[in-house]
Amino acid sequence: MLWGGRFESGPDAAIAAFTNSLPFDQRMAVQDVRGSIAHARMLGHQGIISGDEAAQIEAGLRAILHSLTEGEYSRQRLTGAEDIHSWVEARLRENLGPVAGKLHTARSRNDQVATDTRLYLRETGDGFDAQLREMQQALVDHAGEHLETILPGTTHMQHAQPVVLAHHLLAYFWMIQRDRERLQDWRKRVNILPLGAGALAGSPYPVNRAFVANELGFDGVGENSLDNVSDRDFVIELAAVLAVVAVHLSRLAEEICLWNTREFGFIELDDSVATGSSIMPQKKNPDVAELVRGKTGRVFGHLQSVLVTMKGLPLAFNSDMQEDKEAIFDSLDTVSGCVGAMTLMLRKCRFRPDRMLRATEGDFSTATDIADFLAIRGIPFRDAHEVVGHIVKTCEEQGRTLESLSAADLKAFHPEFEHAPADITSVAASVRARKSPGGTAPDEVRRQLTRAEEILQAES
Ligand code: ARG
């Protein structure tokens, strides 16, 4: 217990259990110890405690760090303290005796927990970014194989215009790229040191916050002690970034579910990333994709939860803020698990170009191309649209497809069709024509793919 002096009794057991955060904040144990090492060194460096005391404390903390990473506590759930800060201090006192009590000079748990959380999220965020990169790589690898694979592009879930599969997959590459940019931008703000703010008002000791920031790899020192102990924007912001990642994953997951149906048959999942049914022997289900889609609910929920937790809090620290951790930790665990599973599923799925192409047959998806042909020859696009609408209607009435129309058939609808190329109704010609920047022409998608590969390479 770190605060017994003014109390006649300890807390009721039920209250101690209710206020305890050790079950979840112990995942910041390593960060807590590293933060304390930096703080102890600073205290020694500034002469706030003696050099010898600082060295003893640092050695004691290093022993705890070792016990957490490789030793007796490395595989153990920590218990017996009200939070991770108290737990570490208790271990230090066991090892060092009274000198351990000097560590908490010029520090409060309020600036300490803010520091631990920032360190933990910064480091976990970096690992998460690497995971996103892996997923991008899987998308890029598939895209390289499918620059010429044509499938129906849809709007309103209706066949609209043909696109190439690489184009479709790279759309997700860019979504994830923006997620990563958001993460990098967030990193600038999370990487500011709160320690030295004290409980709320700053410290009367000659602390050296820049020294601590430098030790812990922070880019700077918080400007306002009240803000430093009570700001959780960095939690909210990360929860929001993760929610957007979850949206992107969920959309891809939905497409995988759809494409994996008998009706579509656009993909085939390897047995290693699919699951069966306990009753229907024939089933092979895309559970992984369904779970990725389903888990978005709790990720959105955590964003809402941290927003609401913070909205009514007066400055500075309030214990409500202890509620931020389970939310953001679960968001991280969940979205990280989703990215890992999704990457594996992408690696273990096979696309079916034959099925995709067959889906474009007779789907009228080159109608725009036929109208564009007339428009390029000077016919106002509105009139061309009307002519082709008429062609489609006639085909539907006669149970025919656009592809089945001969040059003579077309000419009956408009004399300009005399000059129409033979492949005017082909999906291959349609995609080839869409050379505008960002368009689906294989050459243009190849350029896009090169750009994506450059981005991935620049970071490695
Ligand atoms: N367990 C707290 C948290 O998670 C840290 C201690 C905060 N300080 C306090 N006076 N209760 O935020």
C-alpha cells in the first residue's frame, strides 16, 4: 500500500478488489520499470538523491525487469498490489529496503501512469504498424498476379463496369496506407513525456524532464502539467485509428464472405483458414472473415467508451481515467488479431479468374463503353446514353447479350457504329480503355502497383 499514513484502516476487501487495476495494467509492467529507471537516473543526475542511491535503485529495478522478462515473473500473473506501480515499488522494497522509498521522489502515480501508457501504446503501435505492412504486402503480392484478371466492378451491388482484380485489391492497400499514416501522425502526439508533471501542479525539485524524455525516447516534454496528467486524447485517437482500421478490415471480410459463396465462387479458401460445421458435413465456412467483420462492433464500442469516460472530467486526474486501459488494450488486441488473421487468410486464398470472367458474361457492363464510342465520335453523351439504353432494352427483350450483337445489329441502332471496332463490347477492351490516372487499365494498375511497392520498399 502506497498511501497508508493518514488511514486508520485499510480498504474493505471488496473495495480493494473494486479499485484494483493490476489485473489489466500489469501489461505495462516493463514500461513502468523502464520509466522508473529513467526517473531514478534523473534523480541521481540532478543530485535530488545521491548517485549511490540512484545506482542502487537502478540495479534493483533492472533485477525486476529481468524477473519480468526472463525470470520468475515472466510467465506469471501478477497479484498482491493495487496497481502495477505499487507492485513494482513493493518488489523494489523487498530487494532494497528503505532506499526503495526514494524512487517516488518528485513523481506521482498520475504522471507515472500517463508515462507508462504512452510508452506502452507507442511500442505496441509500432508493432501494429509492422503488421499492417505485412497485410499490405499480401495484397500487393496478389495484385502482381492479377493485373489482367477481370471481374465485374459493382455499384449498388449491381454489375457496373469491369475492373481488374489487382485494382480491387490495391484499393485496400491504400486504405491501409492511410491507416498507417494516421498511426504515424498519432505517434508524434503520443510521444511526449508527461513525467515530471507530478500529481498535477509540477514539482518543487530541480527535475530534468528533458533528461528523462531522452532516456525513454520521447520527442519532447509536455508543456502543461495539468494537461500532462489528465489528457487521454492519445487513447481516444488511437481508439479512433483502430476503429477505422476495423472498418477497412470488415469491408474486405464482407467481400471475402460474399466471394466465397457458391453463387460467386470468386475465391477459394485453403482448409487451414476455413472451418467446418458440426452438423452439415459438406460445409466449409469463412468463419475467420465473419469474425473479423463481427469484432468491429466491440472496437467501435471501445472508442465510444473512452470518449464518454473523458467527456465530463474536470481537470486534473480522476480515477475514471483508469477505465481507459481495458478499452484501448482490447481494441489493440482485437484489431491486431484481425489483421494477423486477415493477412493469413489473404495468403491462403486462391482467386478464381475463370469464375470472375464468367460473371461478366452477358452482364451489359460494357454499355458505357459503347456510349463512350459514340461520344468520342462527336455524338453528345446524353444522346449516346439514350441510344445504348435502347440497345440494352432491346437485348433484354430478345434475351440477347451485348456481346452477341453483330456490327450490322449495332448499325441498326446508329449509323456511327459502322466505324465500331470488333471488340467494342468486350470487357478486355473496356478495362484497357480506362487509362486515366487511378483507372483500371492494366498498364495504369501496373503503375499503381509499382507505386505501392515503392512505398513498402522505402520503409524496409
Ligand atoms: N491505477 C491508476 C490508473 O490506471 C493509476 C494510479 C492513479 N493515481 C491515483 N491517485 N489513483 O490510472
